[in-house]
Amino acid sequence: IVCKLQSSGLLRSQAFIGGKWTDAYDGKTVKVFNPATGDLITEVPCMGTKETNDAISSAYDAFRAWSKLTAAERSRILRKWYDLLMAHKEDLAQLITLEQGKPLKDSTGEVAYGASYIEYYAEEGKRAYGDIIPAPLPDRRLFILKQPVGVVGAITPWNFPLAMITRKVGPALACGCTIVVKPSEFTPLAALAAAELSVRAGIPPGVLNVIMGDAPAIGEALLASTQVRQITFTGSTAVGKKLMAGSAPTVKKVSLELGGNAPCIVFDDADVDVAVKGALAAKFRNTGQTCVCANRIFVQEGIYEKFADAFTKGVQKLKIGEGFGEGVVLGPLINDAALHKVETFVEDAISKGAKVLLGGKRHSLGRTFYEPSVIANVTGEMSLAREEIFGPVAALLPFKTEEEVIQRANDTNAGLAAYVFTENMQRSWRVTEALEYGIVGVNEGLVNTEVAPFGGVKQSGLGREGSKYGMEEYMEMKYVCLGNL
Ligand code: ADP
């Protein structure tokens, strides 16, 4: 596979600055491993302050011409990039499975999902409408112009190596911004392949730059620069807070997609089959490694046994293995630290009285594979319920009343996604409105789409990605007053 990807030109081992494939100035590299096998895939440059500053300069220089193109001109180029991403769906999917570990079918899904943001914003860029405001005086006319913010710094995580990038790059480029992207050092290869395809699509040098290496140094350089007008980040809440604080001295715009602690609430009046299917999808997508994964599955007493039984049977059927294996739906965890965290959480729950219905230990496949697990009788004191699990472990928490479960569901600093399963329409509205979350899935466990706004409230983030709202993040409004008419 590696050879094939190399010959297609999509396996790149250099960073991309100002339209040039570039090594770190001191020649340092970071190794990229396949998490399923531990095999070395390639090495990429380990860059720092100097390279970041050069990438920022390239983006700054490119901004002038890129922002001056008409929306239709940018749209045509982005559409071509989308077509190329889709034309290379298989290769890109293989690359994602190699570096991230997810099953090939999911990687293929990620390519389509990731590319959809480029397609969507290629279209949406043409609709960056301003406003005309009725003037308070007869000799005046008031206008609102929408203009691109300028150079954007984007920092992205490893769980969706392609989609987390296109979600930011799509809207930024569509409205005329230029961008410096720093993907996760665990998974830089999909980003580099996308950059290669951007060249073939005709995206001009400097408009899209991809660098990686020393994350804190790159982050600091992006924050320190007065040319970078916006920081967009997806990742942990801790790093998000640092970036927000670091944006203060230069007063940058900030968009953050941070951690979640999604409640998935199954009421007595739910359709059990729908709830089981939805909870399985919401919990086990990407082996539990998404920020919208159902972290706390609250189940009402009357349906608890029945749900737990059907859900556990569903989990038993999930095939785990190397992402390229036939029929595999769950992959490894990204690294040892992730495995250790999941292990510690489960041990903590057991020591506090939780009951293992399935799994509860490392998988015999070794490495970073963890058994698909169901842990029952979880309480709010356990780490499983307090923190993001980010692994294939489902935590079941019994509850009695609607009022109680709303209070418990909201008892967290996170506020990204929530799921509700009920056949009662009044209840579905009541609960949806009471949940302090940015996204609610009602009788549905998979809610992501480029046409809807994704984002959280409370400490889960700022701003939205996707939909028409996602482009607002990358635009400033300018009020123009035309007087003395
Ligand atoms: P995760 O748990 O998803 O890996 P992180 O927040 O650690 O979350 O990582 C998300 C992204 O943030 C990655 O690209 C990572 O390299 C980057 N990152 C980590 N620490 C810093 C930092 N101090 N400054 C800037 N970026 C950082």
C-alpha cells in the first residue's frame, strides 16, 4: 500500500509552505506509525518557530490575490479540489487507515464526509451576502460588507485526519482567507495528500500551507503573529483554553471545537431497537474516539434491563481488528496513552462498584486494542462519567425521572452533543430544549453533516463548523455609512 501511495504521489513526507514541499530547516523529523501494527510509515519534518513564520508570511502574501478573486473563481478551484479528493477516495482512505487505524470503510466515509465540506463551501462562498440597513437619516445609506478575516491558523487533531482539516479550510478559502494548517503529528499524512491535490486543483501557492512538528512552538508562533487574524482549533479542552488565552495579546478571532461528555438518554417510552442502534452508532463510531461519542448512556429504570441486554448483544457483534481486515468495524486506539487512560477509567469504575457486562480489559490482539466493553451501574462519581472516555467502552447509568436525568445530563462543563431516545413528542421537545448542548440527536445517533452547524456550548467550544454559519467564523463585517447624499 505504501508503495502504491508513493507512486500516486499522495504519500508526502515533507511539509508544504508557500507552494513548495519543504523539510525542517534543521533537518529534524517526526516518525509516523501505523497504530494497528506499530510499523513505521514515514517521517515528516519536525518544524518550529522559523518555518511557522515563513508559512504565515506565505499565507499573508497570498491573501492579497486570493481574496481579490471573485467568489465564482474561488468556487471553481475549490470544486476541482473536491472532485480530485473524490477521485482519489480509495487512496486517501488507505492513507487514513494506515496512519489513524480506523476501518477502511470508515476511512472511505471520512473522505466523502471531509470532501463534502469543500463542495459545500465552494457553493456557499458565492453567498457571502452583506446587508443594507434602512438609514435613520434621509441623506444616508448604511451597508454591511462581509470580508475575509485574513490569515487563519488551524490546529487539528488525529481522530479525523482529513475531515477536521477540510471543515476549516473549506469555509476559510471559500470566503477569501488563506491558511496555515498544523495537523496532528500522529496523523499528518492525509493533510499532506490533500495539499498535493490542492496543487493539482490549482489552489495558488501560499493559500494553503501545511506544517507540523513541535506543536507548542508552532502554536506560539501562530499566536504571536499579528498577521494571523484567526485561530481555529479542534482538540482537547486544555489546549483550547491555552490557545484562547494566547490569542488575547493580539485579539484574534477564535473558534474552538473542544471535548464533549455526551449524554445519551434512553427513556422508558423509547423504541428499544431504535435506541440500541442509535446508541451503538453514537458510542462506537471511530472506536469511541470522537468528541460527540455517547459518553454517558442514561437508561430509565423501566427499560434498563431490556436495553442493557439488547445493547450488549449488539456490542458483541462488533468486529475489532486491523483497519484493512474484512468486516472490521472497530480499530485500535491511537496510542499507549489512550489505552492507558481507558484502562484506568474502567478500573476506577470497577473499584467503585460498576459491573462489567462485556469486555473490561485489553484485547488479545495486543498493541493498543481494547475490548469493546459495556460497563453497567456507572455513577456520576466515576471517571467514566466525568471525563471523555475516547475508547470503545460504553457506560450505562440508570435513572428514574425526566427531571433527574436532565439535571445529571447538564451536570458537566462540556456541552457538545447529546442524544435523546423517546417516542413521546412532547418529551422530546421538553428535553431537547432543557439540554445545555450545541447539538441534539433525537432518536438518531449519527448527526454529522456538512449542511448543519457543528459546535458546542459551555467549555466545549466557541463558534460553529459546517452550514452557512460555519463561514461566518472566517469573515468580518464592515459597516459602511454613505453620507451627505
Ligand atoms: P488530542 O487529545 O485530540 O490529541 P490535543 O489538544 O492534544 O488533543 O491535540 C490537538 C492538536 O493540538 C494537535 O494537532 C496537537 O499537536 C496540538 N497541540 C497540542 N498541544 C499544543 C500546544 N501547546 N499548542 C498548540 N497546539 C498544540
